[in-house]
Amino acid sequence: MMKIAVIGTGYVGLVSGAGLSDFGNTVICADIDLDKINLLKKGKIPIYEPGLNEIVQRNVKAGRLFFSGEVNKSIEEADVIFIAVGTPEGDNGTSDLSAIYKVARAIGENLNGYKVICTKSTVPIGTGKKIIEKIKNNSKSEIEFDYISNPEFLREGSAVKDFLWPDRVIIGASNQKAIDMMKNVYRPLYINETPIIETTIQTAELIKYASNAFLAVKISYINEIANICDEIGADVHIVSKAMGIDGRISPKFLHPGPGFGGSCFPKDTKALISTAELLGTGLKVVRGAIEANQNQKERMVKKLMDLMNNDVSGKKIALLGLAFKAQTDDVRESPAINMIDYLLKNNAIVNAYDPESNANMKKIFNNLNVFDSWEDAVKEADCVAIMTEWNEFRGLDLAKLKDLVKSPVILDSRNILSNEDLESHGFKYDNVGRK
């Protein structure tokens, strides 16, 4: 099998590195963040992702997975180098590629033999060409290398499963030699006949953005349908179920809620629009999805204010769930941020509980009161808002909840509670498209 260096031990890099080692490759995950590397060497995982700790420990024990702060040495020793550093949102919705280009320069400076350079990070269309140029410009000799675009499709909360059992693998390359090496890297998937799509570098780059933008559009669409349901008294769950039965539509991502968040959809939709503008084409549908998503987050605030008769000053509001979705500690672009920001600016007392992301949200709002259980968070609350669909919230003991709160008022922004149960326990409530 192959000797692989994964540069970057963030969400994508760590999951990918562990997954590649599980395929039988020897993998070094390298990072300039020595604190993170030291944590990993001690067996501590810096992010919450179900199953990640197990797969990391298994492959470390098997002698296939290593962690290093020596990026240059890791590049020299590898046959295949994966670039997996962050590409945060930059100015005007564009992607900040400074970390990508820094790695490209390091690869060029330490190129000591033929290697395949593979980008896992989400990068704008045309970035591959620039990476190739930077590697060549920083290389001291005419050593041959090939470049691959191999976008990731990892869902936070199920990333390990997504990597080990993907729907497809995209390999964007300019020659067969590089493609054959990548098939060797992904040999277990190739043997199992996982769809492997061979294409050009630019096409591979676009596939990633096109996929994420489409899913974002689908989420915003069903949220707007839910808003119509609110106004006419229809049930969005029945609407989405009937839609999903149609094979042309499918039921996935037809779950209404408070709007999408996380590290991918908000950033990638803006980046795709920015690219389209540079090319002189329009993306009105994607732009509409972004606008609808922001409206949805604001609509959740309005729903809570309506429940509170537009007065939250001095009132205690308990938020259950802070992460942008369940099974992750990621709070980036979480709908809970809009809610907390509004409530604090209007002099509310905000209590919160999330199984994994209390500390991350506390970094954004240091005057947020966080608790270690939902029971403690809701004590004497004037209103409760469910913001994340954690399983423990699905089975809330409503009788116990009613005993703990000051007022039985609840906003179920994830539609995980039964209207009938809420009514039978005497709650004043609202949700998304299920009045």
C-alpha cells in the first residue's frame, strides 16, 4: 500500500487520515499546530465525531497512523500528499486560500521525487492550476509530480461512515498514472465497486460546490414550504413525505428546521456565487437559498418572540442544543447564534445546554449560562427553545419539563416533539410548519 502524508489535522484531515490508514496505507497526519499534534499523540481527539476515536486508536495501535509536527519531513517521506487545511470564508464570500498556498510552497520546496499531490480541502474552481504553479515555482529542480482534485463529502456526525462507505469517489486528474495511484490508495473501495468517477481537475472542483449548493437549496426550499404550512394550517411533515416518495425528488434533506449552518453550506454557497460572478454567469437559485436561510433563522427568533408576547427583557430563556446539527460539537453558523445574539441584546437571561458544544458556544458568548444537563438549564425558565435535534431531546419527559420551568412555553424548531403530547401537558408551543 501507499505512504501518505495528510497535511492538516482539522476535521477533514483527521477523518481522512484515519480512514486512509484503515484502508491499509501508512499515513502521517502532519500539522504546524504542535498543541494539536501533542494531543493526538497522547490519544486525545480535538473534535467530537462519532467513531473517530475508535478508528484513530485502532490504526495507531496497528502501526499505520502517525502524527507529526514536521510537515517538511512528512512531505519528503510520502508517495501521496493530501492537502487538507482549512479554507475559511474570506472577503466578499470568496475562500481564503492562504493556508492552501502555504502548503503548496512547502511541497515545492521539499519535493524529492515523483509524488501525487491531492487536494481534499474545498477550493474554488481553478485553484488546482494555481497550486500546480506554486509547487513548480518553489521547486528547486524539475522533479515530476502529478496533481489530483479529490473532494470530500463528509457529513459532520457521520463522517467516519461517509469516508469508509462513500456514495462515490471523485478523482480529477490530467493523466492515467495519477489516477492509477489514487485507485491504489482507495483500493478497498475500488475492489468493492464503489463508484469512482474519473474526470478533469476543474470538473472535480465544481462537483463539490454543485453538490453542497444543491443540498442547501433543497433545505431552504422545504423551509419555505414549511412557512406556507404555518400560514394555512397544513402539516409540512406530510407534504415532505409525499414529495420524497417521488423518485425524482427523494426524501433526503426535506426536513424543515431553523436553517442550515456548519462549516460547509454557508461558506460553499457564497464561494460558488463568487466564482459565478467572476465568470459572468448568474446563480439566482443559490443566492435565493442563502437569503431564505437567513430569513429562516430570523423567523425562529420571531416565533419565540410571539410565544413571549414580544417581551423577553429580564426573562429566562433556555436553549436546548447549540451545535448546528446533532452528533457534532461544531457551532459555526449555527441557528442558535442568531437566537442567542437577539435574546442577549434584548436583555434576556439565556441558559443553554448541549451535549458537546457548550464550550464552543461559550467562546462566542461569554455571558451565556451553560449547564451540564437539560434539567438544570430549564429550571425556572419562562420559555424553552429546542435548537438542535439531539436524541435526548426527542425523548424529553414533558411532565418533568413542565414541573421544572416557570412557564410551560416551548419552541420546537426541529419538529422533534409531538404536538398532541405538548397539548396534553398544557404547553403553549410553536414549531416549523406543523400548526
